[in-house]
Amino acid sequence: MTAVPRDLWRPSSGCDEGCLPAAGEVPTVPVARRVLRLVAALGMLLAGIAVVLLLAVLPTRERQALVSGWARATARAFGVRLVVRGRLPRRRALLVANHVSWLDILAVLAVAPTRMVAKREIRSWPVVGLLAAVAGTVFVDRSRPLALPTTVGRVADALRAGRSVAVFPEGTTWCAGNGATDCRPGGGFRPATFQAAIDAGSPVVPLRLSYRCEATGSTTTAAAFLGADTLLRSVARVVAARELVVSVTIAGALHPARDADRRLLARAAESAVHLLPATGALAPARLRPVPTVTPVVPLSTPVADRDLDLAA
């Protein structure tokens, strides 16, 4: 597969139709069950409006539990089961993850009720856009690169205020299929938002998101939301898939020094995300990156399994 040229402000992957599952590759559920899943998912999205209204009056712990429960239940309504490995730090952090699907947002919110950084286009999505805006999402306007420092400042302000923020620093979705190295977005993790963590003195926590079909026991790109794809087609594949599982693997936190280099920090986080296995044991290690030292990839010890769109 041929990788597309790198665009500084509009990153893109090398994915195309060939990255999606072939007909019959992923076991499916009956049509009646797909319809029930769509109805249940729409109900959960509408219930999200009530969730947003409650957030303003609930204490922090109850608010986080409500958001996490809603995100987990919404993913389940789509027919997706969530598995979490690892443990987040107790303090606020900048969460950075690879980006495969619109489902990534639900997976991250289920693990860590947090503010998201997303592309401006999501603001116009029915229901979802309203929920994202009311929930305090930091929207990125990719057509205005000069506004990027303002976005970074908003992320830093949220971290200083004690709010965790999640970002997908690859800047776009890609299939994350086995051996699909040419599909990875050019330029890797964009370093801009890492400056917010440095400015706020906040740890950076890498997350690896992976999707598999338990019916076949293998990874799948059924949930991938690619550039040439439409949201409706992607949703249709998800609700049709049998036993789709999204795994969130949490690495050990990176603690940048005050004079840390954001590019070095971005590379360290990217290495952690892409070297983390989707399953299996992780070796414990921790790291405090500084500008002059190339860090070792930080990994955390997993715990037992428990049942954004873009940033510059």
C-alpha cells in the first residue's frame, strides 16, 4: 500500500478500501439484532443529553462515574465490549492514544472521564456534536494553523485546573492492521499538545487502543473509520460485527521536566503506544524524560481485565 504525502496541518493515513475486512471475514449478527443495536445506541446518545445536564450539579467523583458508565453502556449498545488493562494515575494527566475509530472516544471516556480534543467538524454531528460541546471538548480548526497556540493554551489551562485531557496526536484515524506500517500517518505523533503537559507540569499517559473479533480470535479493522469511509458505513459494520472487543492498554506515565522538549516527549509517547502489546504481559518501567536524553519506552504492569477525533 502506498503512503500518502505528509500534510503538516491535515495529516492523513495511507489507508484505503483494502484495509477494511473483506466480505465474510468478520462474523455478523442477524439483521434484527443490528436494528436493536442501532435503536439502543440512539437511545444512549439521547440519554447523553440528560447526562450532560446532570454533570453541572454532581460532585466530581459522581460526575466521573456517570460519564464512564454512560460511555461504557453506549459502546455496549453498539455491540462492543470494553476491556481495560493497566491503571491510570490518580492525578490529572494528558492522555494520548492511537486513533482507529469514532469508537475510540467512547473507549477513552469509559476509562477516564475527561475533556477531549477533537476536530471542529465533530461539532456539526447530530447529537454527538452537541454532547461534545457541552462536555467541554476542545475543538481544533485544521484550516487555521495559526490558532494552534490558543488550542494548546486551552489544554494547558484545563490541566492546571485539575481536569484530564485526552488527545489523538496522530491527527487522523488509520486501520492499525497487522503489518500495515505504510498506513501510519506521516509525521507520527504531533508534538504541539505535548507542550500543554510541559507547561502545566502534567504527566503524559500513553494509551493503546486495539480491536479484535472474539468470534475469530484475531484483530480486525471492522471498527476502523477511514478517510474514504462514511460514518454511516462505519456504524453499519460495527453493529453488524459479532463479538467485537475494544481493548485499552494503559502505559506508565511520562513525567516531563519543566524544560522538556515536546518533540522528544511525543516520540517517547508514540513509542510506548505502538510497542505496547494488545494482549499479554507488560514489563514495568518508569521514565522522566529530559531534553538531552532519549528515553526508554515506559510500560506499566497490567491489572486483571475489566469489563477524540483529531489533534494537531
